[in-house]
Amino acid sequence: MLDLTYEMPKIKTIAGAKHDWELVIGMEVHAQVSSNAKLFSGASTQFGAEPNSNVAFVDAAMPGMLPVINEYCVEQAVRTGLGLKADINLKSAFDRKNYFYPDLPQGYQISQLYHPIVGEGEVLVEMGDGTARMVRIERIHMEQDAGKSIHDMDPHMSFVDLNRTGVCLMEIVSRPDIRGPEEAAAYVAKLRQIMRYLGTCDGNMQNGNLRADVNVSICLPGAYEKYQETQDFSHLGTRCEIKNMNSMRFIQQAIEVEARRQIAIVEAGGTVDQETRLYDPDKGETRSMRSKEEAHDYRYFPDPDLLPLEIEQAWVDDIAAKLPELPDEKKARFIEAFGLTDYDASVLTAEVESAAYFEEVAKGRNGKLAANWVINELFGRLKKEDHDITDSPVSPAQLGGIIDLISSDAISGKIAKDLFEIVYTEGGDPAQIVEERGMKQVTDTGAIEAALDEIIAANPAQVEKAKVNPKLAGWFVGQVMKATGGKANPKAVNELVAQKLVS
């Protein structure tokens, strides 16, 4: 059972010339469905293919070509909705959104305005400081992606690549529950994490597979609480939408910049126009893209080529029964089963591959020790070399082998780090390496005592000092470790030093 008790994060405020202002943020996240084929055609969705090579006749809007729904895309949308604890609508429908799309040959986008596939849900956004906010999901609908216009290949002409045209997108629309730039980035990161666990979107923002439109408005303190009581948007300021954000850092920057722009306008006596804007990270500003249209401006109407989409509850239940363990549940289990801290469990479950790696290492072993080695040694080294867990040269079995050697007192922590370096750079079986290279820890107290006796005999002045000030006994521990090449069992050394210097 998940423990969902948490404190709400502090609301982000920005000081204007006249007032302090609060931010109100809603988001529309466009997630490309992980599918080999497009939403209404069998054309490939492979990224990086030659321009206009992944285009079927229906994508190119050839006369007489009719769309045919891709059932797997529907399944992926349902799976996403279930992962966000959302209502699944057994009946949904597609509409035509009429708009000038230079990179959509049909001249309209097939979307779901009035009857989306997924209804209301929620996502818990943790901020890493013990606070969290529950963000409500208003809806998820499926729609076609557009192609790509290319303007830098010729000084006089633009080119169009239709490879993305018709690729299935899930538009995940939140309520205006987000109250700051950091929360907005954390929300997108949490959605990405959940969808990667579900396998419904790879979350690759560099390739454009996950993009966010950010709706930003400002209000005076107390106004948001009135909105919450009444759900009356008139208590909030006029929102502006910042389009196509594909970086967590830029999302935060754009919100801050846009909020300050709106504050300056309102405090100067002006009014904020509802519009769509673009963020320019080089200039650190947002600029107007177009005035914001309402739904009727797009002349939506039901797509005459597609029947309403009806799915069965039994099919939805079957998908739900096969859902993988999701991040929040996995994190709670790691804390309980392995005795991990909230922070360590968060780090280990951030990516589905990292969680799987850790769990394999920790199986049948000390969970805290395993987490220590995975996070500090392995993740630290991978980050330094700009690699992720899928590129790790150390397998879970190899790291587990190192931990087994530590747990059995065959090697010390220091030797373990040397061993890790060998395994990381050269590979091999840890136990075999320790045996062949003579790296085993010296646990023979007789050998350790002999080395200590020699050091004591050679340093009588230091012995007297240590007897007066026991803190100086650490010097003898260090000398014994040095004399044994770091192989002496530190615990045994400490015990013998204490005995010798006390007597």
C-alpha cells in the first residue's frame, strides 16, 4: 500500500514593482507513442530515416486514401491512461481540426477534441525535498503528428519532410495545478518516467518524441484559492501558451521569463493577450507566434472517414492486469524490502533499467550495501564518462560478486574499490581476479599481530603518545595497513591496536 502523505511545496512567487505575484501553470505534453507504425497507416515510425521515405499514400493525402486505425496505438494510449490512474472511455471519437499545416498534406489534423480516449487521472510529482504535489490530468487524446518544415537548406525555398506526418501522439492535458518552474519540469520528468516504465513512449526529447506546451498565467496571492473553491477561471490571469518545449531546463527558463513579461504588462496598466508564444533561449525571451484561437476557430467536426472508436471493458481489464510495477510502487517496495532511504530509492527507480539492474544486484544480498555500490561507485563512474546504465561494462552479476567478497570478509572496502576498477576496465570474474592477483584480505590475526608488533617496537615514542591520547592510535592502524599492502582486515587491525596500546 502506497503511503501518499506528503507536504505541499512552497508556491513560487515573483516580486513585481507593486505586488508579489504567484504563477499558475498548466501543461499539454505531446508524447509520441512507441509503435512501429503510424496511427492511420502502416508506414514506419523509424527516426532518422531518409526524408519522405516513411510515407504511405494516406499520409501523403493521395485521393481516395482512407485512414485505418492502428489498434496497438489505441492499446498504448489505454495503457498510459491506466498508468496515470485515469478513467478509460470505452467510446471515443476522432475529429478533424482544420488549420493551415504546411507539413500536413491533408490540410487538417485528425485529433480527439470532444470524446478523448482517456479521461481524468492524476500524477504525484515529488520535488526531492520531501514535498510533492498531486497534479490532476484532465484528459489524454490521440492525434496525428505533423511533418517537419526545413528552412535552412536553400535561401529561397523551404522543404518539407513528411516522415513524422501521421505518427501517433498522445496529448496529455493537465489542470492548472502546477505552481512553479521547478514543479513544471518535475511534472514532465515524472510523466516521462511513468511512460518509460509502461513502454508507451521512449521520452526522447532530443528527437522530439516528448514535447511540452506550457500555459502560464499570473495572479495575486489568494486568487488561486478562490479558483480552487469555485473552479472559476476568471480568478486567474490570462494565460499564454509557450509551444514546443523539448528541454527541462528551457521549460523552467521560459516560465520565469514569460511570468516576468506578464507582470510588467499588468503592473504598467496593460492587459495580457491570450496568445501562443515561442521561447528564444539565446535571447532569453518569449515572442508572439499567433493570437490564441478558440476551438471554434479550428472548425472542428467529426471525421467522416472514421467511425466512433468503441472498446470493451474486458480488453481494458486485460491491459490493466499486465501493467508493470510503476515507479511510485517500486520505490515504496525498495524502501520497505531493502531498507533504503527515500533518496536512494528515488535515484534507483528514476529509470526502469536502473531499477532492474539494482534489483538483480541486491537479490539475496544486503540491500543498503548494494545500493551504496550501485549509486556511488557505478552510477558515479558512468556519469563521469557520460554513459547510462545500459552501457555499463560491469554486469549485475559482477557487481554482486564484488559485494559477496566484501560481505564474506574476503576483501576490504579499499580492495573492493581497486577490484571494481579492474572489473570496470578489464572485465572478468571478481572472485577469480582476487585469487589470481593475491588481493584477498589478510584475516590471520597472527600475521596482523606480527606486523603490528614490529611497528610498535620501532616507534616507542609514538606508543607513549597514543597511550596518553587514544585518538593517535589511528596512526598505527594506518601503518599496519601500509605494511600489509592494504590487505589486512581493518576491523581486526583496530581491535589489536586497541589491545596493544591499552595494555
